Amino acid sequence: MTSLKETRIDRRFAALKKEGRAALVCFITAGDPDLETSSAILNGLPKAGADIIELGMPFSDPMADGPAIQASSLRALKAGHTMRKTLDMVRAFRKTDADTPIVLMGYYNPIYVYPNETFLDDAAAAGVDGLIVVDVPPEADDELCLPAIGRGLNFIRLATPTTDDKRLKTVLKNTSGFLYYVSITGITGAGSANPEDVQLQVARLKRATTLPVAVGFGVKTPEQARAIGETADGVVVGSALVRAIETSLTQDGRATGNTAGAVLSLVEGLSAALRTS
């Protein structure tokens, strides 16, 4: 792995290891359902208990995501959200929070058309800490991964139940920050993680890397978060938060006075579960 200076992500996982608990990693889509509401949710996440924030980059064809996150991207795009507005959200967040790590998650197309080098410069300047770009494989590390690392950004990759030990070595080569374990096969929100299966897989991954292992794709409730957190270094919750947004909206998809509160209340419950020994 290419070496990086210590990042916010590194510091956060180290601090939580001392506390003896897993990180709560929360995903929302930037600009969903509108810029003002999305910014309010983003700014409220740390106080609600989010340890690391994954901010989705809206895209019209999010192929690895289920209906909930697909719909969130479409709502954001319909509201006029852009990549530059996503970075503006991070920049504004950093004015009041210098510690909570933010990872941008999504697909390569919006980065490619930005384009790459300018995007990486702007992301680093805005206060982004890492990237998860699900459709850029390790074989294309020269394209985005290595330039990102050169700017001090963690490049976080995914491992799945079908990632064998040989492939895992390739996946881990330039991965930093943490390894994201996708606990189910298929799209986001499609099923629930099995804690026993996760325990076995996390143990296997930890034999291959010293990086923290965060588990996502199938964690929906505080009870599931607690069970996964007993094994993993981080628990990622996304679809459940995005659904909380969706179910709070008016029939024509507009935010209500309960939209931000619905998400933050769910985060509080998830956070409390991970803090319960």
C-alpha cells in the first residue's frame, strides 16, 4: 500500500479502538431531497452519533444501489444538485467541524466529467478525507486511486462475500483508511446481514490486513448494528437512513419539518446501540 500521512479517518478509528467500540458510519446522498435539508442532516449527523460520514455523489445510474438509494440520487439531481454543490456542502461543514471524517461515495462518471485532477484538488481543498468509487477497479489505480493518495485522500475499496484470498491481495494493495466489507451479495438495501457469516468473513479479512474493517449493505436496525459491531471495526448504515428521508417527504417529494429529525433520530438509536456493551 502506498503510504499516507495520518488522516482524520485513521485518527477516528484509533480513538474508537481505545473506547472499545465500532464506528458508526452513516451514508446520505448529497442534495437529497434538496440542498438545504441535506445540509441540515449532514451538519446534524456528528451530534446524533455518526463517527464517519459517507456522502453520496448523486448519479443517474447508480448500478450497485437498490431502489432507495437510486431514488435518493434522482431526487437530488431533480433538485438541481451537482458535484460542485456536494463539495460546497463539505466546505461549509468544515467551518464548524474539523474532526469528523467525510468520505465521498459513488461512481466514476461524475468525477471523470469534472474532470479527475480538478476534482481531486477541489475535494482535498474542501476537506474531503476519502473516496469510495465502486466502479473503478484496482487494475485502474493509475486513473484515480494513486492521484487521490498523492493528495492525501484515503482510497477505500470494497470486499464482498465472493472476494477470494487471491483477489483480496489485489483489492488491498492501495487501500487505506478502512476496508469496506459488503456483507451481502447484490444491491444495497436488498437483504439483511447475517452476524455469524459476517464474523467469519471479518476474521478472514483481518488476517489479511491491519486496516479497520467496516461492514455495510444490510444493516438496518440498532439490534443489527450492535451485533455486527461486536466483530467489525465499523458499521455502515445507508439505505435505512435514505428511507427515513423518503418516508418523511410529501407526496410530491418535498421535505417536511420532520425530514431531518427522522434521520437524526434513527442515527441516535444506532449510535446508542454501539455504545451499549
